[in-house]
Amino acid sequence: MPPSPFRGGAGGGVKMKDYKHRFTRLFSEYLNSVKEEYLADIAVLGDGILQNGVPPEDIAEIFEESLNVYAKSEPKITLAQIADRISVPLVELLMAYGMAFRKQVYERTHLATKIIENTPEGVWMTDAAGNALITNPAFSAITGYSSEEITGKNLSFLLRLDKAGIPSENNIRRLTEGTGHWKGEITSRRKGGETYRAILNITAIRDVYGKVTDYVGILDDITEEKQREELFRMELSRAKKIYDMVISLDLPMTKWAEITVRCLPAENFGGDTLDIIAPSENSLLIFLADVTGHGVAAAMTANTLKTMFREISATTLSPAVVCSRLNRAMSKTILPDDIIATFCALLDIETMRLTYCLAGLPNPMILRDEKIIRLRPTGMPLGVFEETVYHEKDIILQKDDLLLAFTDGIPEARNFRGEIFGLSGIEKSILSPLPQPLPETERGVSPLGRLSLIDAVLDNAIKFQNKLSFQDDLILISIKMVNAESGEMPLNSFHTERKSILSIKTRHADIDAMIPKVMYDICRKMVLEKDEQGKLTIALFETIANAVEHGNLELSEFKRNIGLYNEEEFKHICHQRRDSDMYGDRRILIETYYGTEEIEISVQDDGRGFDVKAVPDPTNIRNLDRPTGRGIYLLRKSVDRVAYNSKGNKVVFSKRIKAHSLFEAGWSEIKDIRVLMVEDDLITSRINRLTLEKSGYNIVGVAEDGKQAMEMVRSRIPDVILMDYMLPDVDGIELTRQIQEIRPTPVVMLTNYTEEDLSEKAYLSGIGAFLIKPPRINEITQAISVAMARFNDISELRSLNKRLQTEIAERKRTEDIMQKREKEYYNLFESSPFGIFRSTVEGKLIRANSALAEILGYNSPEELISIVNTSNIAEKLYADPTQRPVFIRETVKDADDWHVYENRCRCKDGSIIITNLFLHVVPDNDGSPKYLKGFVEDITERKQMEESLKKSEEQLRLAIEASTHAIYDWNMYTDEVYFSPYFYTMLGYEPYEMPSSYDTWLNLLHPDEMDDVLNIFNEYIMNKRECHKVDIRMKTKSGEWKRILGRGKVIERDKISRHLRIVGTYVDVTPQ
């Protein structure tokens, strides 16, 4: 419990002593000389006391001490001799203190009013029935209703057009009354009829009995934001459609090359494009390009570029000629600042020659015998100069070579230190051993099979930059020379964010090898439960086997012959057809589409198809001896939906899954993630919060500065923190460092800055992800996932490092450290002024410090522990033994918090003291109470001082009431006047019988003295007077005139407009 700044602590004590000393001096000097200037100084002192936070109850203490000091310094003067002036300094001090307090309250109220009137959000207040009491200008601007139109009317019209899912007005009221607060998005109409959307925030105000008396609300118009979001969605949808057209391609099938392609768009989609054509069965023409820019414009340019490449390649296969013609054509259509980086290559398998033109793209690589050969550039990007002539280079390939080409999205990936992944990162990924699949986890199954080389590069780049999305589009293509005759399986695969396409010729199709490949691709995108993976595997086996055997090889008639089915003759027919051009060159196409909670797979063959309806039902007892229809039956049992095309050579099936896709969930289950946002910009905070809440995150708080953030980290236990870099009181990097010290938590930083030194500082402080404003939702989602993953990795490394250090450290050093810590704890434990203890819940003291023994009157902690036990603790330590079970029950029930009780405690000698008892339960591993810890503070002396202070305050009140001084406070600007009750009784009136106004005072003043008094006030107005003392006559209720001694002084002056405020006293000096 912190001490009062004026009762304890070095700084507070000095101020209190200073005020006492100054008032004592002025008090004594006034009593001795009765000079007005001392009262003026006392008034200044009263204002200073308020400004420095001295509580009003301390004034009585100051007065009492000053009176005692004066009595000791002037022993010959009796109180009767100074009775007529003894209360004047106190009254002056109280008046100045009170006037300063009223001024302070007025200024704060005025400031709050200004804030409400100028805030951009609509603010309103209603009574318990919903009738409007107050609205601000912003509320009128949003709704179209003026304050006069709304005041007194029910505001239920705000809730009439709630969008689907928002509670009705009555439900909102019930929610508000139950929890005290409701917040949600509404759709309503303005006065003119137009629709608007807003965030409505309602808070219930309750009286001391808990009854709702009023409602306060904030209406935040988000109509324009919603319109911008809708326009952005339309733009994004259009760009995506164009992008899908640009990157879509049908990979040509060859028996000597396996082609793998992965395409990942940037957040705004861009201008990467790829095309591969087969001019002959022994050659491939490859075209890879990157158009500068993003969005619809870049996607359209890429689409045009791809179309023109198709037209030009129909007349020439020379990469140099293709690039030269494309350059001349595109230079006329693209913007002046745009360029097109290109790689065009002709691969001839007969000569094993690769002829290429590299113009601006990163160096493609050839992997040969665990060594890397970089292809060298041949010219500048397209679009720089219209008349540029491009040249080409040749390289002879060898058996088992692998060609890897890519756009700049991969090498330009950056980490937290500002470093780029670069070509060196790609080479390291290529040369490193491909990792084995991850082991099976509790959540589900991991991908099957090994990573491909492209996937290894992609995964390493993601780990390097610590996020899933890339700043730029990227396309990776690998072409591997294979030898089909030796058993290798040339399986082409094309992958985008939402789909995977695998194609293979029947002669190379190995069902047992193809299924793991498809499942591997699925598991890279989705997180599957065990049963989901098992059922998909069955569905794939049945459909791929059907495509190979029944579709392309047309073995149905042979399989129906049970006698032939298991004979060597059937195997011979099967192999014979696989090796033939007629059957073996037929293609199998497997397409997988990834939804949020569904996977759709289609398997298509080039066979004649079949009539699905003619296939007999294998569950019918009459068909048990017929080996047909079982595959279709198993397929339908394994998935949720099955459909065939009219020809019967394509089957489409889908299965709902429980887990979200990886690109939607950001590699994490977001629904249970608790996010703390630290953002001082209201608009940014609101947009990010709405975005995250719609995505399923649990927002546990929004802090506007570092201080609030630290408090919320302690109290709300977030899983991850989304933090702005620039905060009012501290920068985000320093705040992250402080947070990691008190409670290590993953942090994602948002900023407008991109300096490398900032990234370095962010990385070193423990920030897990770094985003440039304004981020997109999936970018935030991915950053949160990366930050949490990196945090877990670092935590594991730190934990491992700590264990290793502990094991390596010498036992002696460890013992010394433990002894030192034990000594420090013991010193802290023993030197505490509070009594500290630990006990069982039943009451057995485990440990106690010397302060506790001293407070309770025992000679030592050992004596206390030996005497007090579970059977007598209530009687030994509690004046009321029934209180202990109450305290323990409440503490155990709410075990998360500390509990404070004021307790009358029994000491060893039987005396009673008053204490503050602090209790807290420490839980065991299973959550049950393990032991109690707490401390005891002796507040007996404080309680006695409080009683003494109450007595002094009562004496002071009686002294003021018995005083013969009337007090007034006159605001000449507002013409408001305050008269104390004695002013009325002095003139024979009942208190407040007449209005407290300037006119009342003027009517009571004797006409002959009117001019003199008004001249005094004019001198105040002209800044010629600070105080006055005047002898006047005032009329009593009975009509008589009394002589009154009036004093006054200025306490507030506006030097520009000369507005004045005067306080003073009146004393009846009529001769008796």
C-alpha cells in the first residue's frame, strides 16, 4: 500500500513540513499585527496547497499545529484576547483552497465538454428508457438529426435496420444491462433516408444500488471504409481472374523431362507469367517473364505478353528472336517506367542443347552432380529500348541435369535484419539434403514423401523471411532430365495457391508412387485429421486405379473374367498395353482444388469412358460374384460428393475437412489466439481490430501507449501482440524489450519505416515478424503465425541452452549462486517492515519473518510458529475467530487475485491491534490450493490518527459555524454570488431566504455608501486594487441598519477583458 505523498516519503514529507512552516509563520504574524498582506499570502498558500495535491483533511492538521506553536511562543496572550481574529487566517486559507478547487473542476469539465464536442465520433447519452439527453455535433452529422430534433426522443431508430446477426434493440438492452457494455456493427438510415454503416458502442451507467439510470453511446460512421473495402475486393477479384489466366498452362508431356512449377502471387497480384510449349516430342520452349508493378495493370500486361509469345513462337523457336520481337511490340504498349524481365530457352533433347536468352531475370541454375552452374545474362530487360537486339547463349546438358528458373520474388525475400535471401540462399537450398517428412503429430498427419527441390527452396525462403507471403510474385520452374526406361517416373506438376495439377502418361504411372505424391501436395496446403487422410487415400487409390486400368488401358473386359484376372496372361496384357503407343501415351490428369474447409479432386483419363449407371451395385447379394462396382462403392463411402462427366472418363469428388487450409489459417489455428493490439492511431486500430475479429482472432485489448500495454500484458495474458512502432511514450522496439523481460510474448511490429537498422533492432529485441503499413489481412495472419512459430523456436532454443549451461556449470558455482540468492531473499524477507508468512490452508505456519513476530508480540518467528497451529490459529491470532474461515473461503474461491481484509488481530499478550491482512492462494499442479502466502500491516496507529482527524474536523466545523465572520464569493463576470449562512443570520434572515445575487447585496447596502463601494469595485476593474477593507451599513430584515466591516481580495483576474472574482468576509461591528 503506497504511502500518501504528504504523510510519507522524502519528497512528500518536505512539502508538508514546508506548508506547515509557512502557514504557522503567516498565522502568527497576522495574529500579532492584523495586516491584510498576510491574509493575501495565506490565500496564495491555499492555492498552492491544492495544486500540490494536499488533501483537505490536512488543513485541519496545519491549523491545529500552527495554533499550538503560537500558544507556546506567546504564553502571555490568551485565546480570549485573540478570539475575534483567530479564525480569519483559517477562513482565508479554506476560501482560497475551495475557490482553487472549484476553478480546477470547472476547467476540467470545460475541457471534457470541448473534447466531446470536437470528437469525430457521435457521442450521446439517454435515460434508462432510451430517451436522448445529450448529443454532440458529430452525432448530428452522422444521423442527419439536429440536437433539438433528438433531445427528449427515443433513439431506438438507430437499431431498426440491424444487419443479419446483430441482436435486436431489446436484446442489445438486455446485453447492456447484463454486462454493462455492448459493441457491434449496425446498418441504419440517416434523416434523409440514405443508408449508413457504423460501429455502435453502448455502456450502461448504474447508481449505487446497481440500477441502470442512463446509457452512454458512441456511434462511429464506417460507411466510407466499407465502400473502400468493397472497391478493393472488386479490384482484387478482377486482378485475380486475370492472374489466373496469365499463369494457367497445360504442361506438355514428354518421356524425358519432369516439369514442376509453383506459382505464388504477391498480396496485390502482379505481372509474373509463364508458358511452356512443345514444338516437337523432343523439344521444349520455355518462357518466363516478370512485368514491373502490381494489380490489374500488371496482370493485363502479363496476359498480353503471354498472348504475343504464343503468336511469335508459332513462327520462330529462337529465344533471341522471340525476345527481340517481344521487345519491339511491348515497348509501344507498356508505360515508360515499366520493364519486362525475361528468360526464354529452347531445350532440344536430341542434341541435349539448351539455347537461352536471359534478359533481366535472376540467373537460372543447373544442378549437376551436386554442383551448380549459373546461366549468364545475355541482355537487358524488355521495354528499355525499342531497337535492342537480343543475343542467345548455348549450354550442353548432361544426363540427370536439373534446370531451375525463377522470378525475383524468391531471391529478393528479406529477413528481419534487412538481408536478402539471394542466389546464395537458393544455392544452399539446392545443395542441402532434402529433408525427410515430418513425424506424425497429435493434430494430424504430415506430408508423405520427400520434399521436391522447388519446395525446399520455397520453404527455406519462407523460414528466412519469417512469413508466408512474399513482397513480389514468384514463379519457380524445374525441369529434370529423367530416364523413363530405367524406371523414373516423369510426373509433371503445376501448383498455385489454390490448386495443384498433376499429369503423367499411363506408361509411367505407378499407382503406389502417385498417391503419396498427391497426398504430399495436399498436406502442404491443408492440415488433415487422421481419418480424413485415410479416406482421401482410399478415394485416390480407387479413382487413379480406375483411370489407369479401366480408362486408359481398357482392361475392364479382362478384369470381369475371374479366371483370367489372376493369371500371368492378364499381367502380360497389362504390360503390353502400357508399352504400346496407343494405350501407354494416354494421359492421366489429377487436379486438386483447395477451399477453406473442403478439398475437391478430379481424376481424368483419355480412355473411352463408361456408363456409371450401368455399373452393378456390389452390395446387392446377386452381384457378390461379379468383380465390378466395388471401386465406385468405396469411393462414395470415403468422400462427401461424387460426380462423373457424361463420357465417364472424369470423376470429381470432394471432401469436407475439419481443419482450415494453411493459406487461410496462416499455418495456425486462429480461433483461440488471444491478440493484444498496441496502436495509438484510432483509425488504424479500428480497421485492424475489425479485420482480425472477422478472421476469428480473440482481441483481448487495445492499448494506446506503452504504459497501458505493459498493464494489459500482465493482466490479460495475450498469445501474441500486434504493435505499432511509434507510440506516444516509447518506441515499439524498446517496449518489446520491456515486455520480454516481464512476460515473453510473440510480437508482430507494424510501421511505416523500412530502414535496415530498424529491422536489425527489431530482430534483436525479440520481435517475431515485421510488417510495413498498411498490411493485408492474410499478411497479418501469416505474420502472427510466423511470429508465434519463431517465438516457440527461440523459446525451445533458449530452454535447451539453459539446460546445457546448467549441466556444464560446475556444481560449486551453482551452489554459490543458490546460496547468494537464498541470502538475498532471506535479507529481503527479514528486512521487510511488513509481517510476511507462508502457511497451509488449514493454518499451519510454514515460515514467518521477524516483523510478523514483532507485530504480534512474540519474541521470535520460531516462537510464533511453535505456539500457533491448525487447532488454535483462529483463537490465537483473531479477535473474532469466526472471521478466519470467511477470509480463507473467499481467498480460495477467487484464487487468481490478492485479497485484502481489515482484521482485528490478537497479540500474544491478549491486546488487540488493527491490521491489513493480505492473502493469496498458490495453486498446485492440479489447480488445488497448495499453500497460502500473505503479509500483515499494522494500521492501529493510522486508525487512531484517522479518529483524531475526524474529531479535529468536527471541531473545525463547529469553530467555523460559531465564527462571527460571514463569507462571500463574487464572480463579477457571471454575476454569481455565494453567501455563507451566517451572512443571512447576521442580518436577521433565515439562511438562503434571499437569492444569492449581486442585486440582493446592492439592495441591502445603505444608499449613502453606494458610490464609495462602487468606486472600489471600479478600481478592481481598472487593475488599481488587489484588496479592500471598508466600513459599510447594511439593512436588516427588521429595517434597522447594522455597521459591517467588509474585507475582500481578488483571486482571479483576466488582464485582457478584466473579468474579476472577489472573495471576502463580513463582520458585524455594530456597537452593542
